Amino acid sequence: RADTFYQFSHAHSAAIASELRTELFVGSTDEALFIGFRGHDDHPDSIVVTDTENDGAGLFWEDMIEIFLDTDFDHRGYIHAGINTRGAITDGYLPNGRPRGNVDHLRVWDGDSDVATHIGASFWSMEYRLRFGQPEVPPPRPGTIWGFNFARTFRGKEYGQWVRVYGLEGAHTPNDFGLLRFR
């Protein structure tokens, strides 16, 4: 469980804590990785969402979350999944990282995953299951380490990250991801 997130800014490198209450939960079974999210929101009626279909181009300008997984911990290739409040998902595998300036890079891979979302009276939540056994998602053994990060976009005004990364490509710097260690 994690509940401290940091604002991303191109204007400075300081890790300023986000004032948005965000909770992240990560777990696994022998079959899959599970990620849960609860984003507190005083006005969920103002959530910004337009895409209802998977792989939508506008998803990254909405209220949404992003998941970053470097499953072989090579600090280059990684899985990137964006999920909005309606459960639309845009995911991709970038074997050599994100090409600079390429915004259409996520349609190259659809992960074997399931997602569910819910909008409540003072929050929205998401549950994500990513199955192990895909070439890009090998089943981890105890002690396996993956690179990992998680981000929340709020109204297109704040971008909060679990691990505040500092690269020129924003969150797309797998060398700066945090770590997931499997037990």
C-alpha cells in the first residue's frame, strides 16, 4: 500500500508532495499481478472523461491513472497502461523505451488484462489484473524485482507520481522507476 504521491513539474526538480489523497495497492498471485487505486475527489461530478473505447488518443488528457512496469528490470523496455474512469485502457509495450516525441506508441501491444472502475460519492477507484505468462509479463519468482511506477492525472492540472521521476520524457524514464519485489 502506498499513499504518498509527488507532483511532476517541468519547471523544477523538487519532489513536492501532492495534496490529492491517492491510495495505491499492489499484490500478486501465481497467476497475475493486481493493482488497486482509490483517488479521493471532492467533486466526482466534475471528472474529465471522453474516451469510452480502448486505445483512445484522448485518454491521456482525462482524469486517469498510468501504470509503468519494467518486467525484466533492464531499465529500457517497459509496459505502459493508461486507464480512465470509465475503464477504457490504452496499453503498450515499449521494448526500447519511448521514442522521443512519439505519442502514438501505445497501440503496438494489448496486454492480457482486466480492468474495473467505479465512481463513488467522494472518489473513483480502479482494479487492474495483468496475467503472468505473456512474453512481456513473465511469472516472477520470490525475490524477482521489477521496475514500477504509478501516476494519477487530475483534471489535466496535476500529474502525481508514486516515484517522482525527473527525466525529460516525464514519467517515461524506466531508469528512475521505483521497485516491486515479489515474495
